[in-house]
Amino acid sequence: MIDHAQLKASATQVDIDQLCQQAIDFGFRNVCVNPAWTTYCSKRLDGTPVGICPVVGFPLGANTARIKVEEAREAVKNGAAELDIVINIGALRSGFTEFVEREIAAVVQAVRGVPVKVILETGDLDDDQKVKGCIAAADAGAAFVKTSTGYGRTGASLEDIALMHRTVGDRMGIKAAGGIRSFSTAYAMIEAGATRLGTSAGARILDELDAA
């Protein structure tokens, strides 16, 4: 259930190697990395069950739709198994829900068959906007809706996960990300409805589970 993340701009090859090795050792679903590391991770993880999940339009979501589409296509070409895409947050806050849905749909259609997770950045939204963002992602054909980049004002909250779950039900997956650094927090997110976790503390979380 864990996408093991290393998204710091300052991350070195040593950091990415450690990320990949931990993902292999602990059996994580994906490594979540900036697009520049996609090809390297593809080679590093070749022959393992660990996938690669680059982030698109990260972390602001303020790129044009065309750039997000091309970034997504290149990531898949370079070995991405899944994608996390940041929505145009300002557009959703402005009430341009149809625009947000069309942008998400353009990426989904450009990478047909590759699951797309849509990052709402819930810390910047009110509840009505969160609901509209979830519905737009579902109607656009995305596989998951996701709380946060981890670089916004707040990360994942149990209240947001519960709201997202009430909104999309079993229609799509729900990824909790941002501030998940302990087993107790991870477990609470799953209990609230999360079906995937994004965290840079995956190794620590599973070490706590083993020690329990």
C-alpha cells in the first residue's frame, strides 16, 4: 500500500539508491520520485516488483495542460508504472471545475492503461472544493484521488480522507500523503478509507509495525 517517496530537489543518486533498496527490501508498491529520476529508477529496479511513480506538475500544479500531458507521456516512456499529477489548484479554487476535469482527462487519455493519481492539495481547499475535485478526478477517469504533495500548508488529515471516501466510495482509490511518519498515523488513515499511502517514512513505519 506504500508509495515510498523521495521528492526533495536536492536528492542525490545516493538518496535515490537508498530509496530503491528500501522499496525492494520492504516490498513497497512504488518509489515516488521527481521525473528526472525515472529512467535511473527504471534501470535500478529492473527485475523487481517495485514500480516507479513519477510526479507530474509537481509541486504547484501550475503548468499548462499541454506541459502536463507531455511530462506524463515522457515519464511513461521512461518506465513509469503509475503517475501522480497535481491539479491546477487555482482553477479549482476559482470555480473552473470543468477545466480541471478536462486537464485531468487529457493526461489520463495520453497515458491510457497507466493509473493516474490526482493530487488535490487539500490544505488549500474548502470542503466543497475538495468534493468537486474528487468528482472531477473520478469523472475524468483517474484511478486515485490524493490529498497532498507534502509541500503544501497541511498534509493528509483523517477528516479529509473520510470526506474523500464518502464522495467517491469504491469508485476509485484514495491516497493519503503528507505528514504520515508513524505506524499509528498510517493505520488511522487506512481505517478512515485510504487505499494507498504516500510517505518518505515507509521504512520507519514498517519497523514500528515489526516492533509492535
